[in-house]
Amino acid sequence: KIQFRKRAKLDKIAAKAKEQGSITNDQVEKLLRVSDATASRYLAQLTKTGRLRLVGKSKAARYIPVQ
């Protein structure tokens, strides 16, 4: 059940990134109402699984969907 909820959140992040062209950590925090650390963890997982790609560093970091 927990896996299902987490997967739904990850899918929501990926869909939003695709819709906008990219997504930031702040946008994930607002979208899912989660902490900075949780948003970072979700984005790291999506990057690791190859659904998003990190572009830029620190404040300018954005995540773009992988085609």
C-alpha cells in the first residue's frame, strides 16, 4: 500500500515535469506538500530510475523528463 502511494506521487512528479518541460525541487514541494528533503529524495529516485535528468547545480537545478 505504501509503495502504491509513493509510485502515484512519483508518477505525478514525472507527469508535471513532462507537462511543463522541467520541474524544480520547490515545485515538487508545493505540488505534493512535502518537505525539501522528501522532494529531493523523490527527484533523486526518478533520476536514478531514468525518468528525469538533472540539469544545472544547486539553486539553478532543474529536472527534465527523459524521452
